[in-house]
Amino acid sequence: MNIDSINNGIVIDHITAGRGMRLYELLGLDKADCSIAIIKNAASGKLGKKDIIKIDADISIDFDVIGYVDPGITVNIIKGGILTEKKTIEMPERLTNVIKCKNPRCITSVEQELDHVFKLTDRNECVYRCIYCETKAK
Amino acid sequence: MRSLIDILDLTVDEIETLIDTANDIIDNPAKYSEKCRGKKLATLFFEPSTRTRLSFEAAMYELGGNVLGFSEAQSSSAAKGESVADTAKTISCYADIIAMRHPKEGAPYVASLNASIPVINAGDGGHNHPTQTLTDLLTIRREKGKISDLTVGFCGDLKFGRTVHSLITALSRYNNIKIVLISPEELKLPSYVKKDVLDKNGIEYTETTSLEEAIPTLDILYMTRVQRERFFNEEDYLRLKDSYILEPSKLAHAKSDLCIMHPLPRVNEISVSIDNDPRACYFKQVLYGKYARMALILMLLEEAKK
């Protein structure tokens, strides 16, 4: 399958196969009006299979979301048809308004204006906890 | 601005300093009777708690300070829909330090992020209650002379009891502490506390359903109330509430220097006939709570000056 290469934009590569759609939604790409391709189950030497998202525009994306959904993903920034930046995204220390606290006893359940903030409490086990009530993110 | 939201906000050294201050207050109350002259403590109690609120108020009065506040959400601006953040900013204009109890977990933390004065968490739902834990640690130190080389038994509701989780967490930072968990199957200590606190810190612990079997090994017995509001149905509550009642006969094989603690209020889990036993420490624990809060208020007001 061929997807045209992009001139100015972002290629999110090495997404664990099956997580592409979730990442697409969490990044809010469904609301973007540029061309976006989601490639599922592409062949990968490293992973066997992988998903890829190609965004044909220089838009702003939240790297924290990427690090939370699938740490180890590669983000390639392309400008004028040239790869200008390549970075591997690790798990962020804090997540703000990416996920919501599900604990009905948490203060965020009654105070709508509060940011939903989670902090990484165990990098090995990928555990994030709400900074207010310490409930583990699911 | 330094606040106290979780007992782990304090280092072991800071807890030692607070305990030393509390002991000095007990020995020399006159030395501290004017320390907070001109200072105001705001007690913001969004849910009723007579014991904790009065303990804070007594602590501030004994330091020569004053107290203002409310004791239920209905008599506060929260009833009009004011946010915790706005309440904290407003009260910062009136008082020097806040003690807050709130039914929602994390509310005192939100207050601390927005207040320009120190905030003490006086209990946020089933989450944290650090001044109770500080009280418990002061009690252990006063009664046993140390917070190490001790076998501590926790009995009753270990599933929902926040005071239990918090004290276990605090004790996990001390040397050679052995924990004995005594509860019915339905109210066992949650596995995340075992994994994240006990296993992670290499704390030796055993679990049992028999209070009688465990008692002879204990230096400290921490009793808890089986709370009606924690059960979905009345039948389960009635079946379990009397499971672990401490009666004089059960103390027959206990150590002579056992220290019996309870965060109170009790329902019937400790027979009143034990109250006069020299091993009963739970009313002394209430008294120590006031001194622990005095030491904490002093420390936070001192740090706020810097």
C-alpha cells in the first residue's frame, strides 16, 4: 500500500499495532481539517507490526498524549520535504487534561473548572495517579 | 507555602522534630501559651467532625491564638456554589493558617494550591488524615519510647480504614517494624497497600482472622471501628460489626506493656471495662492529638514567616 510522502507535517511512527485509532482520537485529530492517514498493521522490522499516523500539515500536537498512550513512539517532523527532527517520546511526568479521574469521591468530580492532572508514580509499571485523590489511572 | 496534606509530606526527621516539640509542650505548657498571640486559625469543616475540629481549636487556644470558621458546608459559601479554590483565596485574607476537612478527596490539596497561608488537611473523605497519623506516631513514641523494633497489630476494618492505611504507610519508614493484620476476610487490607507499601519497603507482615492468636505477640494493638456507612447492605454490617470486640478475657495472654490504641469514636469494639486497664491508651491518644496539632501549627506558622 502506498501513501504519498508529505512535504510539511508530522509522521508518528512505531505505534504499537492496534493503538493508532486511540491515539488519533486522544490527539483530537478527528477535528483537524488537514489530510491525515492512519496506517494499521504496517510491516515493522522492530515490532513485527505497527501503526503509523501521517499528518500533512505543520499542526501542534500534544507529545504528552503520545508518551502516555504508547511510550517509545517516534515522531518525525518534516519541513520542505526534509526530515528536520526525529524524537522518541517517553512517558511524561505529568498529564494535564488528557484523561479524567474516574473516582466519584475526587474533588474533580464536583469542581468542573479543575484541571484533571495525573502524575507518573511508577515508570516501570506505567502507573499514573490523580494528583488530588491519588486514584490510579485505568 | 508549606502545607500538610499527606503524612508523607513530612520527612522522618521532621516528624521527630514535631514529636520533640509536642513533648516539650507537654512538659512546659507555659512556654508556649503566648506563641500564637495575634494569630488566627480558620477551621473550614465542610462536613461535621466534632473531635478533630475541637482538637484543632483547643490547640490554637492553648497557643494563645484565635479561631474562626464553620463546622458544616451549609453554613459556608460552598452552599452557594463557591469553589474550594475561591474559598481558600478568601480565607487567606482573614486568617494565618487553615485546617480543612472536606468530604471530597483532594479538596485540601486544591486549597493549598490556591491559599497564600498554610493548609492542614484535617481529613478528606476516605483519603488522608495526616494529623491523626501524627497523633498515632506521638502516642507510640510516648508510650513505647521509640518508633522502631515493634510488632504492631491492626484490628477490625482494614479495608476502608484510612487511619490504618496512613499509619502503616508512616510506619513503613521506620526500622524493624512488624505488622500483624487482624480482620475478617471481607475487610482485609487492600492488596495495593500490601504491594505498594509493605512489600515495596520490605516490611514483614502476617494476616490472621484471630485476634486471640495474634494478641500475645503484639507491642501495639490498633483497634478500628467497623463503620456502618462502608457497607452496601445492613445484613453484612450486622454480621461483621461484632467480629472483633476487645474484651478483658482476650487480654489474658497479652504483654503487660501492650499499648491499645484507637482513633475513636468507638462503638463497641473495645469493651468499656478495658478503659481502666493501664494498657488502654486511646484517651491519652486523644490528648496527644491536641499536642501534635499544636506542634504542627507552630512549625507551619514558623515556616510561613520565611
